[in-house]
Amino acid sequence: MAPREFARPYVAAFASRFLQMLQYRAAAYAGFATQCWWGGIKVMVLAAFYAGAAAGTPMSLEQAITYTWLAQGLLALLPWLGDPEVAQAVRTGAVAYDRLRPVDAYALWFARSAGWIAARVLPRVALMLAFAGAVLPLLGLREWAWQPPAGVAAGVGFAASALLALLLSTSLVMLLNIAAASALNERGINALAGPIVIVFSGNLLPLVLLPDAWQTGLLLQPLAGVMDIPARIYFGQLDGARAVAGLGLQCVWIVLLVAFGHAAMGRTMRRLEVQGG
């Protein structure tokens, strides 16, 4: 089978889910408003922190503020929730249909989840960029605005890293999906994942501001590739060979998590008991 023919059902699954989620404009606007509110609070806290901090911080206040707006814009990218469509299929027993389709069930779920995440992220990050990057300077709040990347190379590197972050986030969401299918309920799994993802992705606080002794471990763990590594490339803190190493680390985690997830899903599907059966 030609690669194009092989990929067609998965591309269709991604596109249909992406277009479906784009219809929920009210949710995007509500999420954007909420993220602006919390982003403003975090910016004020950071400003107060830097006002009393000693010199020589690893990240400037301007970078920390941009990091905050970037994190708020990419909030929907974080893998702190399993795909609700998968959770509903598990609850209703419709998950059994995916076992009968003439496609790889893992790849199908992966494509759907990637479309779900991408459609939630793109409108919010565009609105956040317009607000924090354009509106705030017009209001005289340029020092609290979203600043441009460190350079053209940093911008290109960030775009590549953000794409890898989408794939990495989807591979982590797939683990939540598989766990939900195994447990037949997603609530407890999502409740446990949320705090871990928020802290170790850098969404709560830039990882570089955490203790120096933790930095190597924080950078090497997979959640850093969802938020922190793209941000460091954006600021130019990871440039040249270090940026390539950051992108490579994201790729390594994607490959490992997809391989593990594919094996775990095969095991789960073989032992799956459909509710009501």
C-alpha cells in the first residue's frame, strides 16, 4: 500500500476532529478571557518578585513576562486531560468499534487527539498574541507585553519545537486515554495528571527559576518538551547546537512514548471488557 493511501484515514481523522473543535468559538473566547485574567495575575506576581530579587536571575523580567503569556496561550497544549471523546467511548462501550476498524487503533486515537489539541490551541494562542503582543503596547503597557523572539533563527526554531510539542503532548494524552480505557473511567487519572503537568511543564513557573540543583532533571523530563524547551528556544537561551539538542530531546521522548503507548494500548485492547457486555 502506498504511504499516501496508508495515511489517508488518519489524516481524515485529524482533519475532521480539528474542524469539529473549531466550531466551539464560545469556548475559545471564554478560555482566552480566563487565561488573560490569570496571566495578568501571574505577571503582577512576577513583577513583585523581580522587584525584590537579587541581581543575576537566570531570566530577565521581560522574558519571564513573555514566558507567562506564551504559557497562557499554549495552555490547551498541556496533556493534563485525556481526550473526552475517548472517555465517552469507554463509558458507552463504543470503544469496541475501534477494535473492528481496518486501521491501527493507536494511530487513529493519536490522530483524533492531535486534532482535538491543535484546534483548542490555535485560536487561543492567536488571541493571546493579539492581546499581549499588540493591545497591551497600545495601552502603554509595553513592559508587560509579549515580546518578539530573540531572532529569526529563534522564531523558526520555536515553530519547529512547537510542532514537536504538539506531537509530544498527544503522545502523553494517549497514555491518559489508554489508562482511562483500562480503568473504564478517566476522572481520577485526570485529577492526578493536572498538578504534575502544570508544575513540570513550566506553566506554573518557568523551570529555569526553580532550584539550580534540579535544572538537569527538569530539562530532561518529558513535560519540559511541551512548554519549557520551546520557550527557551524562543528566547534564545537554547540556540545553535543547544537548540538542536532540545529538538532532539523532544523527538526522543516522542519516539519512546509512542512505542510504549502502542504496546500498552495493544495489551489494553486485548483485555478490554466493554461496559454493558
